[in-house]
Amino acid sequence: MGKTHYIVAGLGDADMVWLLSMGKLRMLKPGERLVKAGTALQDLFFVTRGTLSVVQADGTPVATLGEGAVIGEMSFIERQPPSTSVIAVDRIELLAIPREAILERFEREPEFAARFYRALAVFLSERLRETTAAMREAGQHPENLAMSPGGGDRFGRFVRMLKGNGAPA
């Protein structure tokens, strides 16, 4: 099932049964939009059948997702609206799990939160490895990717504090 195995591997059987019990099966027709850039997501999606296209606001394709893909994981982690749209290429079947149900379980069971976030981290790490490998093959230089905005400045303040040259703001 594609990349979903990274998430499934990090969760126990009871976790998976719970996710399935919370989810609702959704169908999309070709051309139907699942995710709209800039619009907050209420669900985390697991693709069980079909192909979707990830596109920028101008329609430029970014990626193709298929069976086993997880959609909305970045927005789930960052708590930000997605920066791209996701559109069905063909007939889609997916499991939609409400974000609020997952967050409520995190509150009740912190161990589940730890397992869930670790599984997402492994999934995202593998995707980053694949992306950087593809960039290298295409002659691009993934090692030049910048740190998140403001992250370098903040980190630098803490390094200066460690060296006794200042305090964090």
C-alpha cells in the first residue's frame, strides 16, 4: 500500500482499528478537488484507490499520489492550511479521519500521540529522502535547501547563549 506502511508499522492493531472506526469512506470523481490551497483541512486522508494530482495555485503539477498515500499530514502537523490543491485524476476512494477525533484521542492517550507522530515523522523522513534523491538525479542541489524562515536566527541566538555571548530573546 505505498507509503502508508510507514504509518501502519508505527501503530498497533488497536490504533489501526480505532482509526478505521473513526474514518469515513469518501469517493471522488475525476476532476473533483479534495484539497483547496489556503483552505484549512478538517480531515486526514488515506488513499485506498485511485490517483490524485497535487498542484500549485497556478495549476503547475507538483506530485502524483496514489494508493497508500496520506494527504493532509503536513497541515495536520503544522496546523496551517495547505499550500497546494489536490485533485482527483481518476475515480478515488479514500478514508477521511476527522482531525478533531485524532486530537481528542491525543489528549486522552498521550502514548497514542507519541506513536502517531513518530509514524508520521518516519513517513515524512522517507518522503524527503526520495525527494532529495530525485532532485539529485535531475541535477538539482537539495543540500541548498534553506532552514525555515526565522529558524536560523533563533538557533543562532541559542548558540550564542551557549557560548556565553548573549541570551535568547
